[in-house]
Amino acid sequence: MKNDSLEQLFTSLIRNRIGAEYFAAGEKLLAYLKDYLTPETIVGTGDSKTLAQLGVYELLREGGCRFLDKYRTDLSRKEKDRLYRDNFSADLFLSGINAVTLEGKIVNLDGNGSRVAPIIFGPGKVFLICGTNKIVMDDEEAIARIRNTAAPLDAQRLGKNTPCAKTGKCMDCRSVEKICNYHTIIQGQFDRERIRVLIVEGEYGY
Ligand code: SF4
């Protein structure tokens, strides 16, 4: 990633009262996260291919924190639903994002809101982890990236019966299985210490 683009991104995020850190490699990110984990820290996560690729879920399962692990295969539907609600009172919430703009805005699209809602309200601290592949110019490019890259690939991964899962492009559907229900743009926050964007050099997620 070019230094001047990163500089512009950081300047814009900070102007919008959003913290930012840059990591040249995934291992450095994991070392950074470890510093925030104690046996008492309650940690929730959003569904994220980026977090999976970077080994964040494994880190949280190592026992250094109280991980609200909704991926455990022994959970009943009711227990899993409880964990989704517990995310709102977590000390720390970790999630991927769909795009971050050079204007300092964080853009996300969600199917049921379980990821974007606790990003916006609830957990004491929120770290949004993204590869440099998610950095775009502006809102328009962010939306194009979501419609034509992120959402179709996610719909395929989830086995959804949507037009984009077949064509690889958004057809602006009204499908009951549509995954584009909650479109959020974060462009500021009251508590400048709450949301922080952690940028990792490289391609992660989609
Ligand atoms: S609106 Fe429909 S077709 Fe477009 S990306 Fe979302 S699910 Fe796919």
C-alpha cells in the first residue's frame, strides 16, 4: 500500500474521531491484540473471513480471555442466540469490515445486523480489522466493491439462493435470502477511544 494513501486514510479517520493502527504483517496484529486480552476480558466477534485468515479466532480460543465463541459445534440454537446478544455487553468486539474510504468512513453491509449493530453500540471497545485490499477512494467505490465483490462472494459462501451468487454481480434483488439488508456508514463517534481500525498489509477477506 502506498504511504501517501495510508497517510491520507489515517488523517481522515483521525479527523472523524476514529483511531487507526497499521501492521505490516498479521503476526504483528496478533501481538497487538494479545496486549488487550486478560482472563477477565469478555470478547465478542463478528463473522469475518479476515479474522479467520489472520488466526484471530484461534488466538481468542487460546484461553487468554473470555471468548464468546458462537462457532462451538456443541451449542444449541438458543445458546448461540444468547451469545449474539452477549456481544452487546462485551468488553471488546472484533470484526472485519467491507470497506474503508480515504475520506475516513467505514462501510458495511449486513444480512441480519448481528455484526453492524454491536459495532455501532454496546461493547466498550471495538477493533475493526481489515486488509489493505479494503481501502477505497470514496462511498461510491465502497458500494461498488460491496455490490460486485464482497456480497456475491459472501452469498456464495453462505449458499444463498440470490442472483449474485450465480452471476457474481449484484442484481439489486428482492430475494427472501437477500444478504444486503443493513447498509451502514460510520463517519464519526462520540468516544474517540471506542472504535479503532486496524489495517493489515495484504489481501484478507473480500
Ligand atoms: S441485493 Fe441481492 S443480488 Fe445484490 S448483492 Fe445483495 S443479495 Fe446479491
